[in-house]
Amino acid sequence: MSVARFWRETPRRYNLGGSKCTNCNTVYFPPRSVCPTCPSHRKTLEKMVPFQLSGEGTVYSFTVVHDAAEGFEMQVPYVLALVKTVEGPMLTGQVVDVNPPEVKIGLRVRATFRKLREEGAAGVIHYGYKFAPAGEAGAGPEPRARLAPVASSPAGSSDRAPA
Ligand SMILES: [Zn+2]
């Protein structure tokens, strides 16, 4: 089995391993070795435990990127969002499986492990997390269902380009 296939078939490995302060219950991602929230940082050294984020959260802020960074040219326009996870930490990531006009603040999303980019012909592939809409679209076997009009769809969003 190829490495890429291994990762695709291991959906729980989102690389979202953070840490949690058992003193004040604050979750950190990336993980921290001491808790900056607690009054005495030093005392929290042995209070920090590994914590796996669920990857679920809501879009807190986002921007539609039209000028892609090198290696992302094929993907424009794409949505880069600040996602507030249910556990607290803010994550930055691309929102996929949705048309940019459909992304809204408050949209429920879930981290998904995807290929980020490929370098050169030799194909050094980087994997990491991206976000996809959570809810019905993620649960159904028919991915096209997510293109169905939703109740919150604003007027003027009829400019969806076919994929
Ligand atoms: Zn703490």
C-alpha cells in the first residue's frame, strides 16, 4: 500500500494533535508545554496532556483567494478560513467541497485530511487538514447534494460556475 493511500484510508489521522491544560481545561493547537492562561505558567508544566481535536468547528472569518501562492494556482479561487473549533482553538485552513459564494460566517465545517500540494515532477506530496462543510452534505453518499439550494442562500448567489 502506498503512503498516500495509507493516509487516505486513515481518516482519523488529521494531524490535529493539540494539548490541554488539566488545570483550567484550555485546549491549545499547536500543542503547548505550559499554559499561558493559568496565572502560574510554570506550575502547569506537568498539567498539560495531549489532546486530539475533533476537527469540528464553525467559520469565524474567511477570505476568497484569487491570487494563488505558488503551488496553488490550480485551485483559485479558493476559500481560506479562520475556523473556531468546538474545543476553542482557532485553525486556519482552506475550505473545500463548497462553492466560494456559499461560504458564510458560522458555517459548520469539519476538518478533512487532504493532499495540500505536490512539488515538482518527482511528486513530493504534502498532506494536511482542510475543511469541508459539516452536516447533511457530509453524511450523505451523494456529494452533489451539497449543491442543492439551502434556506439561507441569499439572493444574487445564482452565479455558481459549473465545476
Ligand atoms: Zn491552564
